[in-house]
Amino acid sequence: MKLVHTALDVPSANFIRQVLQDNGIPSMVQGDGVLSVSPKASGTYPTVWVSNDEDFARACEILSALARPQSDRQAPPGTWTCRKCGEDNGPEFSECWRCAKNLEEDSAAADPQTRKLKTAFAAALFMALACGFLSFFLSAMLPADVPASQNWMKQVVSLTRLFCVFLCLFAFYFAVRLAASVNSDGQSKPNR
């Protein structure tokens, strides 16, 4: 038997013992009798002992990991941090337990690739609509019989229509890229 921890009070000693036993290390608390309920009054502090000497090194590792600050600890896979309140949430949560922010809203808004694609899609679609309306109004303003000296007006209308088609294809390209960057669950795929 080896001493692995000296606690300030009995509940802390029992907590450490339970942590060790949860990790498969048999341990026991000594000094948790009636007189040591208040260690300052009795001068005896409760201690945690590892039953098998072979488990001492692993018990020390577990206790040192337990003593590290929360920010230094390795988060379990799938853990996510809420962008609204900064709380760490386990993989079993679909929304933040502290502020109720939805994970899917958070991850879709956080993915810069998805944001860029949405912006490019909206810009291309807006420009395509603007060129379509421009070509419509220009063609409506043209007289039926355009003199040969002003034939360039027909070419401008044709160019705006061509540019409109080009921007529609561009918007379609971004829509396909946007759809391909999102899983069927609505989660953004990682950037390649």
C-alpha cells in the first residue's frame, strides 16, 4: 500500500478514491473517522492509499491530470465550444447547455468556406438578375428600326444578355459547390 494523496477534508478524499476506483485502481481512505471530520481541530488529514504498489504510478498520472486546469485537459472527441457563450459541450449535446445555441446553426455560421460560397452565390445571382433586367429595359428602349450608324446599341443589348447567361452559370456553379460542401445532416464538411 502506498500513500497517493492527502486531502483537506473527508469528502475530497472520498472523491479522489472514487476517481481512482473508476479508473480500475483499488484504493482506500484512511483517517476518515469521527475525529477527522474537521481535520483542523483534530490535526489529522484524511489520506488516500493505493492498494497495489504497481498502480501507484498510474494513480499519480490520473491525479495530476485531474489537478490540471480545464483548458489544459484533452477534450473528448466530438466536443465543441459554443461561439455565443464559450462553454464547452460534449458530443452528446446538439445545443449549448448553457445558452441553448444550436450546434448546427453555430457550425454552419462558423465555417468560412460555406460563408464565402453563400456570398459568391448571392452576388452572382444578384448580378445575373441585374443584367437580365438591364438587357430587357435596353431592348425595350430600342426603336424597332435602328439606323446602321447606331447598330452598336443592338450589340450592347446582346452583350448584356450574354453576360446575364454567364452570371447565371456562375451562380449555378456556386450553388453546386455550396450543396457539395454540406453533408446530408446539414453539417459543413471540412475544407480540403
